[in-house]
Amino acid sequence: MSKQYLTTHTVDDAHITDIFSLAATPRTLLSASGSSTLHVHDTTDPSFPLRQSIPDAHKLGCHHVCTSRNGLYAASAGFGGEVKIWELNKETGDWSSGGEITGPTVKPGEVWAIALSEDGGYLASTTNDGRINVWDVADQSKAKIREYETGSAGSGSFGMCVDLSRDGKFTASGHQNGSVYVFNNDTGRILYSLSGLAKPVRAVAISPAGTRVAAAGDAGIIAIYDTKHGEHVGNLTGHSSWITSLDWSDTGEYLLSGSMDGKVKVWSIERSVCVATHSETDKALWAVRWLPKTGRSEMFCTAGANRSISFYREATGS
Amino acid sequence: MTTSAGTVVSRIESILEAILDCVAQGQELTIDFVSNRSGSGNSPQTVRFPGRTAVEATKFARILLILQLAHDALVSGTVLTKRHIFYQHQGLFVRQRTVDELVDNLASALNVRRDDLNIVASSKGVFSGPLSIRLQDNTVIGPATGEVGIALPAAGSIATISCEIIRWILIVEKDLIRFNCPHIPIFVLADYDPDGLNILRHYRLKSEIVSQSFTAPAIRWLGIKSEDLLERESCLDMLRIPSPDNLQLPENQSSRESTGSKTSISSTECREPISVLSARDRNVAVGILKKLVDSGDDPTAVELGRELQVMLMMGIKAEIQWLDEAGNLTEWLDTKIGQMLLGA
């Protein structure tokens, strides 16, 4: 059975240039683009108004933004190589600077994709030579506490994407040469090296329960692995273009995927089928995200080269 | 001292024949070559296949490919650039410098000048079209009306360039050229990589490159842009020359076919080779982005900045040759230039 989603609202020209990344909190959506400004949209209002604008966040533009599950922290990575931490003021609901990751290992090429832990205490980032760094961002010094190598030192494949499990046990990374790695954060070692996609992996996502890893990219296939044995447990096929973004629904029942041809798909994990396909544009989608469930129905949003953010709502009441 | 094409062809053919003889007799393949170690001049060297090491086998393959390309160029009367040779097999040569060195050594081994192999340095460039260049010594080069381009003379040797009947100029890559041809539209076609975009930045934003009587905006960026790689379908839609009468033009199947529709670079159907950005490419791109941000709100700076960001996001680059894989670069150029001349 397919699911029905409706476009409930589109924020046209949400940024003056391509939107490269989205990150949700329970009440807001953060968007990052080729411009220097980060935007915070209010997702509790049906017209999704701009709640806050953070100017001069990244002078050369911002390619990744992420939030902690608890909604209190955000991090953003800019084309200039800088990584900034943002904190939510619970009283006012405004975001303000929570410092910057600095040091010799933060420069262009040293940070690409980023992910925050559930409580916002740790930040994982990928590098252009395939390393995965983990930073203690809760601490004032924001020191690097782990450095995972993939491949021999300094010669790994570009790290295109990264995710942390909700329980903090696992880090997963996807690379330009098609490899996917899962690391055990407790031991600080590689747990699995997962093959099968062969082409660049642009998105990796660990399921809410931490039992599955979804990886996808230029092969147009979403590969699902289990984290218990590192087994490849299935493929979701149907995209005909590079897959740029993945996100698990809060229950882990559904996976959201977005691709370069503007199509967003919802997949049922249990049945391994696509249950909905939508496209508001034929231009690249760079980010697709579920919104944390607050009302009666599930919602997700998409953004990309057309500079707009589209919000979708599950059609209910049949 | 120039050696005639026929002489060079026969020298190359005798090498190739010797290789064929070895193949026929099941012997190891050899090419008598010279190696040019810095300072010590040319020393004779025999390159073998399969040879003792993988390095030697690779060198043999490289030399053989260059010999074949030079032979074909001489026989067909075309001129090759070192860059073109590199793009014939990037995986084999790895670096442009490898080609440059081998070509020079090959010329030494054959006892000819590099030009005699019909191979020119890419920086010199060739021109084609109804253009006449008068040199300081009063000789005139051009017009180049055939299919074969004429090598551009050294800038210092040029006295005047006559361009009265020229309606537009197309610059294909690779290096910066100085102009003084006011009022003639100039189009630039460059690779979709950080260096290609940097050439555009120089042309459009750095006034010292062009003479003062020349306004930078007259230089128009033809491509390659990300949309050329991503939106092959809408690129084809633009083939319909915009005019008020044919807004409702039906699907023009013939033009669609003749242009050899090519799939988007991001399609899973795309079978073309794709080059990924190197660490150096990413660093160069970020460096250019910084300079563009300092250029402020200039529309060209904004457009170039966006292209660089999208390139970094996609993580890929594409040479002009990518557009030509289906053999349709000429038509693509016709269409693009036509649109730009009519549209703007």
C-alpha cells in the first residue's frame, strides 16, 4: 500500500542561492546555502516563517548543517573549512554562537560532512583523505578525541557523509570510492568495512534503534546493512539519479531519500518498497529531512538547487 | 631545420614495423628511445615490453600511444596539442608532465623537432577562421579556413591582427590571451574544473587581462557550466530559438536526434567516465571562492561562486571532451553561440 503525502507549503527563495543542507529540531528547521547566512524556520507555524537569520556565519557559504537530537545544539561547516557550533537559548528560542572548532586540523579539506551526537556533546566530521574525526564540543577547548583512518594514513578516499547512532555507540561514514565504514566509538576501532555500492556514497544514516545502516549515492541504490554482523540485508532500488540525502523516520519504519533529479522518495523498510515519490522540481535536491512528529501527521521537507524549501504532510483521514 | 611530414611518417612507421615483427616472432617488444635526464643531455635507452618492471611496461605503452597519435596527425594533416594527447588516456599518463617529457624525448629519438610531429604545446594554441595576422617581418599568417587550425605565433612577433570581418570569437580554454578587438563578442569555452573557472574569473573580473578599450563583460561564458552536465534535457529544449511566434513549437524530434541527446552526468544511465575532484582541485576551488567573495556582488562573481560550490558538492569535474563524447560538440557550440548572439 502506498502512502499519500501532500505539499503543504513551499518557502520560495528561502535562500538567495542553492540550499545545500537542512537540519531539524522539534520546533525549527535550519537551512544552509551557498550564501553566508544560516536561516532558522519556525516549523510550528503552517506558513513556516523565518524565525531567525544568522548573518556572516560562513563567508564562503555553508555546505553542511546538523543538529543534536535534543534540539539544543547545531553545527555548521563552511566552504572555507570552518566549523561553528550553535546553541539554543531555551528561554528566547534564539540560536547564538557556541564557539568554533579551531586548530591545525581545521582547514579547507579537513572538514566536509558533519554529525552531532544526541546530546550535542560530540561532533563527527569527515576529511578529504578519508579520516573521520570526533570532537568533544561540549568542552570549552573542543578538542579532537578520536581520529579514525580509512585506508593507509593520509590516503583514504574523500569522506562524503557521516552519521552518529543515537546511543552514541557507532559512527558510520560513506566515501567517494564507494566504501562505507562503521566504527565502534567505545573501542575506537573500525567495526565493519562495507562494500557493495562501488560508486561515491553521498549519504549514510544509522536507524533510530541503531540496528541498521542505510547508505546511498551515485549508484542510485540504497543499501541496507545490519550493525550486529555487518551484513548486507537489502537494497532499495528505484532512483535513477545520484542519491544525495537519506533520513530515517523517528520510528525507523520509513526511510526518506532525495536525488539529483529532484525526486524525493519514501521507503517502507519492512516491505523494502518505495511507498511514495514526489518532485516539486527537476533540479537537484541536496537535502531531505523528516520533521520530528509533533502533530497528528508525519511531515518531511526538501531543498536544493531551486533555492526553495518544500514541506510535505502525510494525507490522513481515509 | 624542418623535417618533411613524409620523412617523419616513415620513421614512425619503421618503428611500428619493428614492433610488429617482434610480435610476429613472439619476441619482447622494444622501442629505441632516448631519456633526457636533467643536465646530462640525451642518452640512448631501449624501452621494452613487458620489460623488467611495470614502470617500463607503462612507459612502452605511453610511447606507443604517442607514436600512433603523432602518426595519425601527420597523415591527416592535423595538429595535436600535448594536452589533447593527455586526454586521450588520462589513466595511462596520469600527469600532463609525463606527456610533455615523452613528446620531447620522442622528438629527440626521431631526430626531429617537436613541431615536425604535428604536436604543439597547448599554451601556444591554434586559431581557425577568417583572421589574418601580420608579423613584425611583414609575413602574413592566415586566414585559416580549412579544418586544420594554424598555430598562433608568439605574441611578441605579431604586428597587427586584421579582424574587420569577424563577427565573434570563440576561445577554447586553456590559457589566458590578451585581446584588443573591441566590439566583437568573445565567447569562452573552458573545462568544468577549478582551473577552467579561474580562467573565466580572470577574463571577467580582472581588468588587467584585457586592454582598457575593452570592457570585460563583452567576454561571455559559453560553458561548461553545471547545468550543461546536469540538465541535458532542458539544454535541448533551449535549442528552439526563442521568438514570439514559436512559443508553442511542437516537440522538435529531428533537432533532438541530431544533437545526440546525452544523459545528465548525475543519471544512473550515464556511462561516461567521470573524474572526481582531487585534494588539489578542492583547495584551488576554495582559493578562488575566497577571491570571488572579495569581488562583491558582481553578477559574474556570484555565478562563478555558485558553480564552484556546486562543483565541490558534486565532487566531480568534466573536461570539454566530456561534451564531445557523443561527437556533438560542434552542434552544441552552434546552438549555444547562436542563442547568445540572438539573445543578448
